[in-house]
Amino acid sequence: MHSSDGKKDARLTAPKGTCDTHMHFYNAKFPSAPTALMTPPDAWVEDYRTIQDRLNLERVVVVQPTTYGTDNSCQLEAMKSFGKNARGVMVANTSTSNQELERLTQLGVCGIRFHMLPGGALPWEILEEMAARVHNFGWHVQLQMNGREFPDREEMLRRLPCTLVVDHVGRFMGPVATDDPAFKVLLGLLEAGQCWVKL
């Protein structure tokens, strides 16, 4: 953490039961995908436990980063360390079997990640198909995209059978005003009751 040496007492601590809803783990023993645009230094379980203890974070959602493409091994190993206090959002594609989806569900995975920016592992073309498949396992779709594309994607996103979770307040590249048509689409998705946004 550039803003903290991890030794001083935190100025703020989270209330009991707080969940960190988006965490990536990195470990050099897991190879990066050929599509990876970045290979961060190791950030492993013991590092995160220090942060958890310092901020009073009890639960965590482990999210597959683009660094590892479709290989969820790194995140699954990290997730296992936190037991029942962890859930996962992983990557699966059309070649992923239902047996594998069931296995991931039993491990605590509850969402599929679509990262629609450079380096992402899954294309738009399979989003609806995979949303329908993972819906049968109780999963949601977690989506990172350029929010300026919301008007072009709205119809498809409204058709999804499962809950939609949008990363980074829509990640508008660059920022837009609150009366911008793209931002209004995001508000409309929220108002429909099947969409959540990560701040």
C-alpha cells in the first residue's frame, strides 16, 4: 500500500461483519495468461490478512483478475484460505462444463466475471449464453466495461436472467455528467431492481 506502511493504527475501522467485495490475489507461482497486460508483484493471503486485521474486515469476495485469463487456480487457492468467510467471482467460458460450474459453486464461487476492456478473457458474444448457464447455479454476472457503451448494451443487459453487478460505478471513460444518456441507462438498470453497482 503506497498510502500506508501498515504499522500505524487505522484512522477508520469497519463495523463487525464487513465484507470487502472486490479483492485480487497475485502469486508468481501461477503463470500469467498470454493476454495479460500487467503482472503485478505478489500480493498473497498473508499480506491481505494484515489489511483485514487492521481494518476489521471479516469477509471477502475474491475476484479473478485479467492477469490469469481463464485459469482461476490462483484465486481459488487464495479463497480456500478464508474458508466460509470468502466467496468468489471467477471466469468461465462456453467450454466450461456444468460439472466444473458445480464444482466451483461448491467451492464458494457465486459469480462470473466479464471484463470488457483490453486484456479481458471473455467476449461480449457469449455473455447472454453464459449468464443463462450460471443463473442455474445461483450465480450473478459481474461486469466491467466502459460505461459510455451502456446505451449500446442496454437491451442485452436488461435481458439477463440473473443479477448484474457493475464494477467501478460504471467506469465511464472519461467521466460523464449525471444527465448523460449513458449514466441514465445505468440508473435505469438500477431502478429495474436486478442490478447493483460497486462504488
